[in-house]
Amino acid sequence: MNELLEAASRYAEANHHAGIAVTPFPGLVILRETTPTALLYAVSKPLVAVVLQGRKRVAMGNRLFEFGAGESLIVTADVPTVSQVITASRNEPYLALVVELDHVLIESLVVEMGTAPFTVGEPVRVDPTEGEVADAALRLLRLLDRPRSVEILKDQLLRELHYWLLSGRHGGAIRALGIASSHAQRISRAIARIREDFAKPLRVEQLADEAGMSLSGFHVHFRTITSLTPLQYQKQLRLIEARRFMLDGLPIAKAAYDVGYESIPQFTREYGRLFGTSPAKDIREVKVRLGTSA
């Protein structure tokens, strides 16, 4: 892990912007923070975050996860999360390698790897980072010192990384993402539709039909995979998107209407329930923090 930490630290220090160092590898970034952060609200895509230094806390629903160096966060569904870096300094920044799980790669590997069980359980997990995963990640980062090799070798190394993830302790949950007939894959298609049309009225019956499920079965599997009902999921997505719009300078009323709200009082109430304060106060405090840290 020390070599992986050194490689990630060197690249992130030279290439990060606003705490994120983008790499030439699709779906792979390095997170770097030199101070503890405020709460970050987001809808996480399926991913693996390999923590190399520092500590972080992530909440999903009523579950709280705290993890640090040598551990990995595995997210196997598009779920709303609240995260916060809690241990970081200039001398020892928080560093994490984040890889978005590639559905196409997973589907291809599942076919090649043959029959094996897949599971659906909690969409967020924390466990020790497995040696094969860390080794594959290190060889990926080493390509950054040899730019000409990146285009030639990146696909096979990303494929190998996904293989080791599928072979590991959470392979069953990740495998479900690559099986078209699995409940995880069907629900992921419904989630993609909700994310695409989040500002439109939610037609749960239509989503259930598209997923090939009964209405009751769709509700059960959606909640099992995301920990939320479809309406709760859409509501959180709308509020998180509205917050992002307002941080980009959009007025409160315009942000509320753009994400599908017709009532500003309703938007304000629901915003307060999720974020713990009013939209105006929240955005003002975040901008003050950003100004202080700039």
C-alpha cells in the first residue's frame, strides 16, 4: 500500500483541482483534501473508493460508515449519500483512489467467469482493501509515468482491476450489476430513468413495467437496493440537484422550479428536512466556507 500511496500522492499533488485529480483512465480519479471538509451531499454511482491516507465518514439512510487507510468503500447502487473527510492535513492529506464500476466490463467478465452466485444486500459496504485490487491499481498509476503506454495498456489493466473486484469478498454484489436479468440490473435501469427525468412527475407504474416487475415487487426490490422508495429517491435527487444549482448562482425559486417543485414553501420545508437548514442559510454558509478556504 505504501507504493500505491506514493504514486497517488505524487500524481494528485501535481494535478488536483478543487480536491479532485482526474486521470487518463475512464472513471478513475484521485481525491485529495488537506483539511477536514464540510458535509457533501451526492447521489453516488456504483464505485469503489480505496482509501490510502486519512479518514472519511459516509452516511446512507440511517447507516453510518467510518473508514480510513487500508480500507475500501464499495457502493453497488446509485444511492444518495452524505460524506465528510474527517482526518486530513497539509502534511498528510486525505487521499483516495475512486473507480466507477464499469457495467460493460462487468457484464463481459461475468460471462467469461461462468456460473457463480450473485447477491443483493446493502448497497454500501466498507472492508479491508484486498491485495490484488491494490496491486492492479498500483500498476495502473505507474502508467502515468509512461504516457505512451496509457492508451495501449489501460483497457487491460482496468479489466484486471474489475476482475479482482469480482473475485473478492463483494464479488456477488458487484456481479449482479452485470447480469441483465438480475434485480440489481433492472433497478439500475429504472434509476437511470429517474436521474434523467428527475424534474418530471414520477410514474412508478411505468418504471415497474420497464423493469419487468409487478408494482409491489418493484417497490420491494427498489427499497432493498437503494434503501429508499422511488419517491424518496426522486425527492433527494431533486434537492441535491437544486443545492448544486444554487451553489452555481441560481436563485432559490428558479432552482426549485427547475428540479420540479411547484411550491416554494414545500421546497423549503423538504430542503430543511434533508439539509437541516433553510436554502438561503445553507448556501450562504457554504459560500462563506468556500471563500475562507480559497
